[in-house]
Amino acid sequence: MDNLVKGWEVIIGLEVHAQIATKSKLFSSSPTEYGADPNSQVSFYDAAMPGMLPVLNENAVDQAIKSGFGINGTINKISRFDRKNYFYPDLPSGYQISQLYHPIVTDGHIDIELQDGSVKTIHVERIHIEQDAGKSIHDLSPEFSYVDLNRAGVPLMEIVSKPDMRSPFEAMQYVRKLRMILRYVGSCDCNMERGNLRVDANISIRKPGELLGNRAEIKNINSIRFLGQALDYEIERQIMLKENGEEVCQETRLFDSSLGETRSMRSKEDAADYRYFPDPDLKPVVLSDERIARLRAEMPELPDEKHARFVAEYGISDADANVLIEDKETAAYFERAVAASKFKPASAKLIANWMISELFAVLNKEGKTIETVGFPIEYMAELVDLILDKTISGKIAKTVFAEMAQSGSAPAKIVKDLGLVQIQDEGAIRKVIDEVIAANPAQVAQYKAGKVQLFGFFVGQSMKAMQGKGNPEMINKILRETLG
Ligand code: MN
């Protein structure tokens, strides 16, 4: 069996909280905008004033349904809200409204790619809609704790996987893929630094064939790297316990990213501890066939579909397609550049290469995105066309690209202004090569005596004499003829 760690099988299931991209909260009209002054986005309802009633944000429901399509799930025509009762200072009502018994989406799945390129299906048990809580702030004062209710009532999707993952890598791939899907759907911006996508990881270990052991839940992990670190740490901790004959406690733990370790927070509650019951202020959510069909029709092309199409339609490699579909904007840029090329679709592969190497390097270096880069998409196509119609060599194209990124000028203009047109005149190339051979009699003698690796020396000297503008294939061909 694969993936065993010191003879132990690792079982991981993830609960992801994704903030639904809506302007207002789940049950009130307060804004959800990030970064506002504390408690400036709190209605009477959010503060749980007596007599205030919830009004369901239908757009949040629509977004959850589309996310359900995104994970190939079943959309349930009837779902219902329950109250999950617990006390916490940042939860003024004393309960969170969630969907325990009748979630809006069930039985989905997501395919992830493993290290060896194979595909594994991870099942998604459910997506339910719920409210976020407020935020307690303990580090502003030595005497007091503060509460900010701006987040209270913000709509979340809780996306619960089956315990299908067998390594930290699989868990990280799952979150990457889920994030990509939600961004394509547009239902969550998935900004993990802002807490818009948080991961709770359930992890246990067992000997192969044994029943599931006690699990630890690591709460609120806000980066994919931390998820990997927290799981790595937890695997070691649980193996150490079991191999010392101790049991793993069923508990909730926190990951401390500065120490790289998890620590106990509280023992894990069961559903019964929360005294769930249907919220009497909210009707069940009943979806019409028309609404479901309309939302289905609004679905964008999803990452897996786009990947398959890019490989089939443009003949690019799996690996290149993976990079280009990472986000919708990059994929759209690629398609628009290909569309602008005179040599489409044959130019697609070269456009993909230039984007992945040169363009991404410039974006990284200048801290820009594909939307803010300083030249139009058509120039990317023009540059590749200049290579394909043999006006410039690939080597010279790098100079042109650097100049284009710097000045924003069109590639053809740069080639003309800097005199970079490729030398393809056979007579001119032959003349230069004759001069190179005449100037290096010692090397010619060595080459003829069998030191064939000197061929590269002659290519380099000829190219240098033509300031890098000679057609490389022609130089090679003529040199071979001349040197014999
Ligand atoms: Mn939750």
C-alpha cells in the first residue's frame, strides 16, 4: 500500500469554510466589505437585538448552488436552516444558523492530480450554508477583550469532504483544486490571508485494515503551506503516541505557525452538545426547477473542462495547460493571444511557452498581473509571429521581449528601430563564415583532425560576427558544408 508513514496509514478529511462573495450578509443587509472600521457593519439583526428577524440573502443561496455544480454535487430542492447553540462573546445570539440536517448540496466529488500525474477522486459529502461569527480581539489591551461584529452573519459555505485523503500532499492538492473551482465559479474570492477560505483538518492514523482511530481536528488553517506543516506535525505526534501505547484524544487543536506545531484547544464536541433544532424564524429553502436550470446555464467552463479543451484544441502539453488554467484571467489571456496570431492555431504552443517563461518572469519581477502588464495582448502574438515568419530568431526575441516589457513598444517597431531583423541572406552568411574560418586556422586544423566539439566554437564566432542576428539553422548548415 502506498503512502504509509512508518507502517501507519494516514486518514484526512477536510472541512473548508469559504466566504460567499456577496455584498451583504446572509440574513441582513449589512455590507460584507473587508477592512471596514470595527463594528461599522453591524445591523440590529447582526447584534441579535430582541425582535429582529432574518431575511435570507437569495444571492448567497444561488452562489452555493453554483458551487455545488462546480463540485459535481446533487442540488437538494429542499434544504433547511438549524440553530447550533453555543455561547461565545463574538456570537451575540447564542446560536449560529447553519444547515445540519438538510444541507443544500450533497454527494459531490473533485479530482486531484497526484505527484506521479495520476488522478484521484476525493468525495465531497456536503456543502451547507451558514453564518460566520464575529471576532474576539485579545491583544489590544492587557485588561480587556474586544469584540468586532463586522464578520457576524457573513455568509459562508462549509464544504465537507469524505475522509478520502491519505497524505498531506493530497490534502493540499484538494484545497488548491477546490480554491480554483470556487474562483472559476465566482462564489468565493478565496483570499486566505483575509480569512475568506479557512481549513479545518481532521486527521487520524491506523494500521492498514484497522477501523478508524480517534481523530484530531486542527482548526482554522489559513494557508495551504500551513495545512501541510500542521498535518506533517500531527502525523508524527500521533505515531509517537500510538507507538508508546497511548491513545490519540478526540480533540480540537490549533496550529501555531511560528512554532510549526499543533496544540490542544479543547475536547471535541459532538453534534448533540449543540442542541441543534430547526430555526423557527426561517422557512425551508425550496428551489424550483427553473431556478436550478437557470443557475446551471450560468455556469462557466470549469478548470477540468478547460484543461481538456486546451490540450485538444491547441495541442499544448498537460503541464502547460495546468499552468495556463490556474486562473481564468491567464487562460483568457492565452486564448486572446492565440486568436490575435497570424499563425493560429500552430502558434499556440509557442505562445504558451513565451507566457510561461518570459511573461510570468516579468510579472513576478515587476509585481504585476496579466491585467496590469505594460503592453497589449496583441503584442504577445506579434512577437511570436515574428519568430514564426523568421523575421527574428528565438534568441533575438528575448531582447525584443525585454524591450517590449520595458517600453511598451510594439515588437515589429522594436525590431526595426534596433535593426534586429534576422540575417537570412545566404551569401552574407557564407561571407561571414569564410572570414571566421580564415581567422581561426588553428581551430580549423584541430576540427579536421577529429575534435568535432569545436563546431560550437565556429557557430558562436559566426553568430557573434553577425551580432546574434544570423539565422541559426542557416549558420549550422553552411558551417557543416564549409568545414566538411
Ligand atoms: Mn462551520
